[in-house]
Amino acid sequence: MNNNQYCNAEFLLQKIQESDAVLVGAASGLSAADGKHFWYQDDNEFKRVFKSFRNKYGVRSAFDAFYYPYKTTNERWATIATLVHHLYESKAGQVYKDLKILLQDKPYHIMTTNQDFLFFQDFPADKISIIQGDWRYFQRKDYGQKDKIWDNRQMVDKMYASMEGGKTAIPDELIPRDPEDGTELMPWVRHPGFLEKSKYNEQYRMIRQFLDHWSGKKILFIELGVGRMTPMFIQEPFWQLTYQLPFAYYISINPKDALLPEALEDKGRAIHEGIAEVFRDAVKLKEEENQSKD
């Protein structure tokens, strides 16, 4: 590792060790650091998973496929089923395991705008707040009419199975609907019509409870991979809380978009390095420390 990278990893580890508790805010840059580039890029993973849609519609990323103006609802649901099925089959990589090692000795909570539910493979559900929804759930299209979301695993499996042979549409009878009145469903992820009721409010209740308990202590805010499109969900609240809480400290890790406001110069650091590399080196340092104690 280069000297700057070593210093950043050492600094991160030191701040975690000095803290009483850690609140992590993770965005799309964390998924990218873990190698999940198919959301925005025409990489090999996208070409493999979305081969039929890529060939037929010319889409070049998962988001491109999701927002494509399909002529039929059946095609749109085929795309959603392909994406969600792939997410169910995906494995969280080393960056998640390294974060778990770094946090394992501290009380912590994770709030994330990522909807890919990878955190749930390595962290307890009661320590994760999904503030932008989650692809494992569906909600009604007329979101104001019923405060309910549905676990979608069985629905997705049936839709995906119906597309065997490279089909890009599902049959009418598999379009997800509310069993009570037949209203069509939609993914419970942030876009127009996103349901912000019981499940959504529960995510913020967990965050507030964590903050209420630790706000008078040394709380460390670690921001991971927040870009310039949606700073209002993690970055700006972290800045405000760090400024307001007397013993708080803020660290942002992002190779391109790590920012530190002037007001937080004495209470924070922006690390312009790759998340995976900083985590890897911090874990190595922690392991070396533990070995020296034995």
C-alpha cells in the first residue's frame, strides 16, 4: 500500500477504536467497490444476466433496462423479475466482510440507500435501515390505498421460470397483484409512488433510537460511496449531526466524491481512496494488532 493509503486505513481503524458507537451510511459507491458495476455499466455480468433484453432492446445497464419504455406491462415485469432473481442469487463480496470485521467490537447501525439487500448476508437485520426501499418487496401501484408490502420471492421465481428460453415477457396471469382486489403491484424501491408508511417509518425509527442512545457519546459517522445525485439522504444529515453533536466525528470514503465542509475541518476527514482498498488495509492492521497482543 502507498503511504497515503496506509495513513487513511490506520486513521479509520483508530477512529473506530476510539468511538463508543458507529453509524454507517452506505450508498451506491459501496456496491461498486464490491464489484457490482452492472447497475450502471455494460459489463460481463450485465451481458450475461440481461442477454435477451440487451439483444432485443439495446439496453446497456440494469438501470437502463429498468427505465426502458417497454410497450407492454408483461415486458416490464420480465425485466424486473430478471433483475430481482439475479439479486437473490448474488453474493456479498469481501468489502462487506471487511466492514463487519472493522465494526465487530463496537455498537453500530447501518443505514443504506442501496436496494440490493447485500448487507443482510453479513449483518443482522435489526442493525440495518433500508431507507430507499428493497427489491425483495412489492407494494401496490396505488400506494396511498393500503399500507402493505409483499415478500416477492415466490412471485419472482415463477415469473423468472416462465421466461425460459430467452423470453422477454411474462404471461398475464403472473403479473403481481394484490390477492384481495387484483390491483397491480410494483417494486418497493425509491421512485414516484414509493410507499412511505409502516415499513419505511420503521427504518428511521431504528436510526433515531440508535442516535438517541449514543448522541452524548463518541459517535463516529462513516459515509461510504455517496455520490452527487442524492446527498440529502445520508451525507447532509451526517454533516448536520456531526456539527451538532459535541463528541461526533465524520469520515467520508469515496475515491471521487468525498467531501468535507469547512465547518467540520476539526471534526472530520474526507478519504479519496477506494473503499475496498481502505477496508482491506484497515483489516490487515487490525489483525496485526491482535496478533501482537497474543
